[in-house]
Amino acid sequence: MLEEAMAAIAEDGLASLTMSALAERLGTSGGHILYYFGSKDLLLLAALRWSEALLAGERRALLARRITAERKLDLFLRLYLPRGPRDPRWTLWIELWARTAGNASLRAAQDELDEGWRRDLESLLTAGVARKRFAPLDVPARASELLALLDGLSTRVVIGQESGRDPRPALEAARAAARALVPPHPDGAGDTKSRHVQGG
């Protein structure tokens, strides 16, 4: 159900996703879907959690790769940004943001999902500083700043303000911001172990 809901959002947008339309795609009834999720809001939140769980697995795999911290950061940016204006995960994120002000449970869910990205980015930056790939920096502050910038760029992509349907300008802007916020170590080489690790 959740995978089909994400596919429907990607194809037709969030406004077109109704319980009856989703039920028709699945060959079941709207009541059957409501039995599992209770409401459209809870279905959308469950779909977002499912999507984010898949990305959390990709982040764990990324952090475990034997590549330079610079390459890991670049791949993190790619993973975070939307694929284009119809990216269903980011469509759901924007919808969630719009509803959190008056809904404590949605706000708690948002904080939980955000925490995974923040924690993994801080881990990446901390390791990069330790290996002298990145200059010494205030890791929590820089991670927060970079994530806020990525959120803004992602929103512009999804609503079509960032060069139409092409997400590449947003990635280039994210890379430029990352270079400014997370500069390379002044030694320029990093530790011996890092120098022998090739980007993938």
C-alpha cells in the first residue's frame, strides 16, 4: 500500500491521492485501507516513514563505505535532495511541514525523521575532521546550517522554482554551500589512510 501510494503521488501529485483512488489502484476498498491506517494523514505519514527507512539504510551503507569524506559528503547531498519536481518523498515532507504547527504527533514524527539525517551528517563531518579531510569546525552548527540550506533548495526543486524540472542546479548549489560551510583541511591531504582511499 505504501509503495503504491508513493507511486501515485509521483505520477499524479498529492492532491489527486484519495482513499478511493488508491483503493482502485490496489484492487481493494477505501475501507480496507482505512482499517490499516485510520485516516489519510496517517497513511501519508506511514508512507513517508517507509520511504525514509529505505533512505536510512542507504545512509548507513554510505557511512560504511571506504571512500574519502569529501566523496561521502557529495553522495549525502545527492541522497538528500529530491530527484525532481514530482519527488513523492519531498512532496510528503512539504505537506508534513504545513501541518505540524497544530499537530503535536506530526511534529514529533518530523523531529524523529530529521534526527536521523542530522545524526548521520554530524557523524560524517566528525570523521572527516578527525581524518584531516575537513578543517576543524563546529560540527553541530555546520550540520544544522547545511541541512537548512538543503531543505530550502529541495523545496524550490519540488515546487518548480529551481530551473524547471532539472534538479542539477540545486545539486551544484548544494555543493558550493558545502564547500563554503565545510572547507578542506589546510594541509590539503588528510591522514595517510585517507590518502589511499579512492572515491567510488
